[in-house]
Amino acid sequence: MTLSAISTTIAEELGKTGLSVYPDFLSNHSVSDVRDDLELIQNSHGFHRAGTGQNEGEEIRNKVRRDDVHWLNRNDSNRAQDILWVKIDSLKQAFNRTLYQGLSSFEGHYASYPSGGFYKRHRDSFKSDDSRQISMVLYLNKDWKSQDAGQLRVYQDNTHTDINPVGGTLVCFMSRESEHEVLTSNAPRQSFTGWFKREQKN
Ligand code: OGA
Ligand code: MN
């Protein structure tokens, strides 16, 4: 399947169920190129502790999430990151074409959870800022095993779906609808996480 056809499949699934899980969205080869880029940035201290968007103190933040992030800047990209931007452009087109989302921008970061890391149940879109429409997570883990845990749990209606953070798997869900959490990971856990946005109407 072409990238455009894959993106359309994902958009249609998202439209029907509010959640799309697509394994092998990125080839093993690309996953390892992107993971190398993440690790190079991390080893040169390019990551910082993630916040919660609510200006909370360190203590509260530690109870909510335990990951480090590095925001990507499209104007300062490299070969590995270009792999991601090509995919993002295709997904954005498919979401606009299929779901009439009027998405205008995207923001995304690498995320790295230490062993013991988690992110408590939350929503990605707030009352004060509802510009985030579609959330995506692309896992970059090498050889994820079930004992590593760290699943993404997405809540919908009265049920939930657990997604294994296997390298190459892409997860998309509606930012304003789905609460979700990252279960405690027993191994370091790496991803590229981002949000397709619409201009805010005030
Ligand atoms: C987030 C998030 C999910 C994941 O960064 O907001 O919910 O599986 N991430 O990493
Ligand atoms: Mn989230």
C-alpha cells in the first residue's frame, strides 16, 4: 500500500471508532534510524522533564508523569526526522480529506520514559485550549516484551483498550474525546508523540 492509502485507512478507522492502531507504520529500518536520532539528542542533554500544562510544582508533576521530552522543530530537521515529517504531512492530508478536520498545524516531541515511568489518566485537549484535535503516538522501542509493560490505555465509553508500545506501531485518537494513560513501564520507553491542531476560535 502507498503511504497515502495507509493514511486514508487510518483516517477512516479513526472516523468510525475514534481510535486507530496501525502496526508497522514505520519499517524496522526507519524505527532504528529515528531511535538513533532520539538517543543522540538525549545523550547530548537535549531532553527536559515534561510538564503537565498546568504550572504545577515538581512534586505534583512527579505524581502525574515521569517522562523527558524533546520538541522537534521542522525548520531544523535532519534525515531521520524527515522520515517523520513525510508521514505527518500524509496523515494531515488524509485527516482533512476524510474527516473534514481543518487541521492547520502540528506539534510533536520525542518522549523518553525511564524504567518505572508512567503518565496518569488525562486528556490532551483542555477547556482553555482545545486546539489539539488528533493525538498520535509512534513507538520507537526496540524488542518490546510483554514484561516491559508500559501499555497505552485508551478509555472509550465504558471500556478501554490497551496498546503495546511495539516499535513501528502508530496510535491515533481524538484528543478531545479520549482519556488515556501510560501504564508503568518496566523498561525505558521511547516514542514520537504529536498533535494535529486547528486554529483556536476565541
Ligand atoms: C502524551 C501521552 C501516550 C504514550 O504524551 O500525552 O499520552 O503512549 N502519551 O506515550
Ligand atoms: Mn496524552
